[in-house]
Amino acid sequence: MHKVNLAQKFSLFSEHYKPKIAGEINDAYVKLVKLKGEFLWHHHDQEDELFWVLKGQLRMKFREKGVEREEMIGPGEFIIVPHGVEHLPSADEETHVVLLEPKTTLNTGNVESERTVAELERI
Amino acid sequence: MHKVNLAQKFSLFSEHYKPKIAGEINDAYVKLVKLKGEFLWHHHDQEDELFWVLKGQLRMKFREKGVEREEMIGPGEFIIVPHGVEHLPSADEETHVVLLEPKTTLNTGNVESERTVAELERI
């Protein structure tokens, strides 16, 4: 039951798109992730996901009924992606994001790929 | 499905200890609250609570088996208070905090008082 300093935790790793667990609240994890480049299109059948940007710019693309749009999320901003919605996170420059999502959430959602991280490190 | 700018949302209200709902993820709410002065000792039987400080300093007191201690949480830091743990939030100066907790969580936990806010405003 001690505080967590986010900048200090982010200094402990450098890989991109490998979320780390920084906290546990009820049935959810607080995860830290560094993004750079494009991830992959996916959705989560059951789980809503919150993305809170601390540094950089998160470019979040959405695809609904064949129509794409994107939203840029910067420091001090968050976005919630409801379950079922196809999305593609990307970042031109390194971007630091805090994720909040159920413990059951897989980073690549419905898509299993070499980018899937099933076992997350705790930090 | 649009981003939320936290500073903009915090500019919309000024009361202390009246959390506002700024987002909904699965069974949890993202709430914004301004703190100043001392709240009251309470605990939550079932729900863990996350306190993330954006501005100011949150002084969180804990009481376990009659022993008190406190933790100061500043900008860029969060703390998770597990269910069952007696705590007393306070702030010497105005402090802005993002809360993450289940929708069922009442601000005063096990203690009903004039400070209980049962119906939260959405912002």
C-alpha cells in the first residue's frame, strides 16, 4: 500500500508494445506501455479499455462499418475504447500510455499474433 | 468515443469532495474530484480504489490495527487503497485527483454522513 511514481516506473523498461502491470484494482490492472510505430487492428469482445497518455501522442484509429477515423490523444488526455470496437493504436514518436482494463484483456484482443503478450511482467 | 482532456474537465467545477463521473469502463467509473481539507475516516467493504494525483498533494492516512501512518501522493503518482482498509484522504492545498473505482463505490464507504454523495454528476 505504497504510492507508485509513474515516471520512475516508465524508466525501468524500454520495449514497445509490451505492457507491464503497475497495479491491481478489483478485477482490473493498471498497465504501463511504451508505443512507437503501428500496432495491429483488433478489438476486445468483452472488455472496454482506457488509454491515458502521459507523454507523446497516441494516434488511435477506429474502424466502424468500414469507415475509418482517427483521434490524436496527448498528455493529460484519455480515451475509452468500448468493447467490440475495432481499433489500431499507433505513435509516430515514442509515447507513454497508462492502460486500464480487466485482467482478462489480451493486448491483441481477438487477434493472436507474434505481438500477443500473454504473460505480463509486473513492475 | 472521443478523448477527454482532464484539465478542461477540472475547469468545469470547483466544489471539494464532490466526485464527477468522467468516464465508464466496464464495471468502473473514472471520477474527478477536488480535495481541500480533511475528509472522513472510512473504508469500502468490497471495492479497491485508485487515487491518481494531477495537482497538489494528497495526504492519505491509513489506520490498521490502531496504528496510523500516512503517505503523501503528488502529481504523477497514484496509490491503490485495497478494500477493507480504513483511510482518510486530506489535502492542505487544493488537490486534483482522478479516482478509479467500481460503479458501486460510495465516496464515504461504510460511513453515511452529510458528505455522502449518492448521485454523481457526469461531466
